[in-house]
Amino acid sequence: MINLEEKRISFLKALDSFIERIKEDRWILAAVLVGSINEDTILEKEHLYLWIIEADGVTLRKKSDGEEHRIWRTMVEHDINVWAEIIPRSRFKRMVEGSSRTAFSYNFFAKRELVYSADDSIKKWFEETNKIAQKDKELELLIATTWVAVAAREALKLIDIEKDLSRGWQKTINAAHALASVHVVEEGEICESPVIHRALEINPALFSTIYSQLIEVGPSEKHIRLALGEIEKWLDDKGSLYMKPLLAYLKKQSRVVGLTELANHFAFTQLYPWHIESACEWMVRANRIEKLATEMPLTKKSRIQLEEPAYLYNVD
């Protein structure tokens, strides 16, 4: 049987030992621990996860990195694996300023702690940025709501068209997990334990129907449809509210806006083009916006124009 306190202490010792090692490397400027090491999180923890900030111009690239600009390394300390993203100082600065795709968006599902810094500027950046911002909350709500809509739509298709109750059941469970994330972010709190458990505390009536009962009875068409009905009711009630960042931009433009332009507007956030497309498609089905098309070239030298989805805010 696992002794959780012994495990927690072993992880803390491994972290301390690892930090002592990197302090000896003058090219390593700081380290951020992502995720807590405490009695609530230690049961499921199997590795340490760190951001390691290095000096500019010293990145050691390997063949296995390919052309990815994000560099990941796995190390070991006291028999505990250490997963680390290696981040040059200049990119970390762009992250905290919000001018990088890997923006320093607030994480509602893992606490972050600066566990080592030999650079006062990095310490200042971290302290100023590692707090909940309203824009972070709005984007997290948009992303999670998008996945609720996508999973619910796919689940309905699986049971209506493909008559696949097993996969439809699984997709409905996925929608419940996405909706659990929405509830946690809505509370404005950090939840490092499974979000579905916290959601059951926040809204027991809803999650009993869309999650607990489904887990208990398995792939039952009756219970799947009941769960999807409750999810659709929630989307009808809250969906547009949590699509606010997209709706606000479309309303401000007051014209037809192509998907590429929308994606460019949110380029330096954790909101990716497929989030935007999924959100817009849901808003079209909900009659919040209109769907049209605009022309676009596929390459720099293309002489023909293809069409991409475009959207117009529906003032009515």
C-alpha cells in the first residue's frame, strides 16, 4: 500500500535536490514548479513538472525536437522523473507579456510556484503575472464551453445516425468533463484534483444527471439522451455568455469576418483556430451569428481563391 506522506516527502526531496543541481549551472536562470506537491495531489502525481528558464542563445536542440520551437526534456532525480519545458529568457518574457502562443495564461488546474530564480527580472515578471486576470477567465470559459458543444454534438450524431451507444456514451462523458471545467473556472478557483469531483460539489443536480448516473448505468440510450438534453439546456442558457470574447469582436467589427482574421486576433492566446471554428459553428446553429464565406489564397503564389468560413454578428 502506498504511504502518501512518504511519497510526498520523496517528491519534495527530489525537487530540492534537483534545484541544487541547476543552481550550479550559470546558464539556468530560473525554475517554475507547475502543480502542487501536497496531500491532495500526491496520490496521482508520477513526476515533477517544471518550466526551466535558460539564458538566450544556449538552447541545445536534438534531432528528436524536430522543428518544434518548444523544447521538452525528461530527467530523473532520486528515482523520480522530472518533465521540464526549457524556455529561453526572451520567450518567457513574451509569454508573460501575452505576445506568445504559449502565453502566460492563468492556469485554473495547476498552481505554479517560482522555486528558483537567479534573475530579479524573472522574479518580478512572475509575481506580476501569476494571478487570475479577467481576460484569462473569459478565454478559459470560451475554450471549455467550445468543447462542451463539440462533444455534445458528436455524441448526438453517434446515437442518432451511427446508432453507436458505446461511443455516444463516451462522448457524453467527455462533454460532462468539459462542462466540469467550465464550472471550476466559473468559480475562479484552482482545482488540482479531478475537476469532475469538484463539479459534483458545485452543481450536484446537473452532474448527477450528466455524469454519475451515466457511469452507474453505462451506455443506456435513455440516460444518454437525458444527459445530452440537460447539456443542451445549459448551452442555451450560458453558451452565448461564455462565447463573449468572440461575440464582442464580431459585434465591434460590424461586418463579415473570415476565420483567419478571427484566428489572427486571438493568435497570442491559448485559443486556437479550431476552438474558434467550433465556437462559431455552435453560435451559427444557435442563431447568434450568420455564416458566410470569404475568399483566401492557399499559398503566397496562388492565383486562385478558395473560400473559408466567415461570420457576421446577428444584431437581431
